[in-house]
Amino acid sequence: MDKKTALLTLLKNSFWITDAVKLKIIDRLDNLTEDQIDEIGQFLAIERDFMLANEDQILDRTQKILEIIGNDVTENPDSEI
């Protein structure tokens, strides 16, 4: 897998980068230098490693938040809080 494809895969799964920023990165991808691609890719890889290392705790805390605010949010994700 080349670096651009790997970056796109990591970017697609990123939680910390907003959709607007993701679109900007995708739009500029062909004009980024190798170093810029590496820098973004390294950040996304760190994020992925963090999420995998803390997956159980993240899921547990997410479940507790959903219990606090009520399960109706998961049943109707388009509703406003």
C-alpha cells in the first residue's frame, strides 16, 4: 500500500480530525510533499494506536455517557441534544 492510500485509510477512520479538515487534506493530497504526507500519516498512526490501546476504556466511557444522556440518542441519531 502506498503512503497516500495508507493516509486516506487512516484519515477515513480518524475521530479527531473534523470532516472539513479531512476534505481539505483530500483536496490537497496530490500537491502535498512526501514530508507533509509523512507528518499527517504519523499523526493519524499515533491516533490509531491510541484508540486501539485504549479501546476498552473508550467504549466503557462512551456507554456511560449514553446511559447518562439516555439511550434515545442511539435510537434516533438525528435528534438534537
